[in-house]
Amino acid sequence: MPDTIDTAVLTDWVHRFRDAVTDKREWLTELDSAIGDADHGANMARGMTAAVAKIDAGSASTCDELLKSVGMTLVSSVGGASGPLYGTFFLRMGMTAGAAAELDGAGLASALRAGLDGIVARGKAEAGDKTLFDAMAPAVDAFDAALGDGGDLAEAALSAADAAESGRDATAPLVARKGRASYLGERSAGHLDPGAASTALLFRALADAIAG
């Protein structure tokens, strides 16, 4: 497996995430209808379709150009909380990746961590709040841990995807403490968080893109 990823792999990641949220649009909407505004599936599909169109129409030669383009498109085209949060994630990733043509494991890990930190700064979420943080934080931690144990990029991404899915599943029994779902109090328990569900799709798409 390659020791680095370039803009072609990042582009493939964005495409795969677009395909995933489009394919799972009704499921994400169903999850959001239980504890939110019933628009997460539509918002994510629309936003990622716009992001793919933007990068396909451009000619980004560096990682920061590509990631920032995705982030800015999501911020401007997605309603609700998901646009600003996912947009911030990609923007912070781009800022940290810098004007590099490719990223090694440590570079991607730093970018992912910066993206997570950006979401925390924007949404003030913590573990157990029943938000996308509950899937993203374990994923980023698992990515770091796998690299620390000597794993390559593909192994680290696979570990991150598995951790994101476990984090997603762990949101089901939680009582929401952030966002619209928090208005439901105890009634929010028993449902997966839609943001955590889309985050799991994000990291599975990354693992698939790196694996090729």
C-alpha cells in the first residue's frame, strides 16, 4: 500500500462520501425524522453533490486547495448544523494539510485531528452528547493509534472507519445534550444520531478510497 495519498485519492474520498450519503439519503432522513428536522439526508446529499461538482470543475493541485473547496461549498450550500460542521471539518483539514501535493500518515492524521478540533470549536460538543463527535473522535483516535502501532495508511483508515461505526452505534442509548434532539430529553434515547451515522459513512469512504 502507498505511504502517501495525493489529491486524486482525496478526490476519490469526496466522491465516495457523496455516493454514500446519496445512497443512504432516506436512511439518514429517517434517523433525523426521529430526533431532528428530517433533513439530514437531503442536506448531506445536496451538499456533497455540490462539493463534487465544484472540485470536478476545478483543477486543485494541492491538498489544501481541494479540501478548502469542499469545505467552503458545504458551508454555503448545506442548511442546518451539518453544513457549518462538515464545512469546518474540511476547511480545518485543508488549513493543516497546507500546499502539499500529497500527505503521509502523520500529515493526514494531523489534518483529521484539526478537522475534529474545528468541529469542537464550532459546536462545543463533548463525548456522550449524542452528536457526530461521538463517531468522529473515536475515529480520529483510532487512526492515530493504528499509526502509532506501526500500521500503514490503509490500516489506520480501516481502524478509523470501524471506530466511527462503533461510535455511531453507541449513540443509540444516549440522551441528546446538543442540538434539536436535546429538546426531546429522554425521548431521544433509542435512536442513532444522524450526524454520527453520516460521520461513519465519511470514514468508511476514506478507508475505501485509500484501499483503492
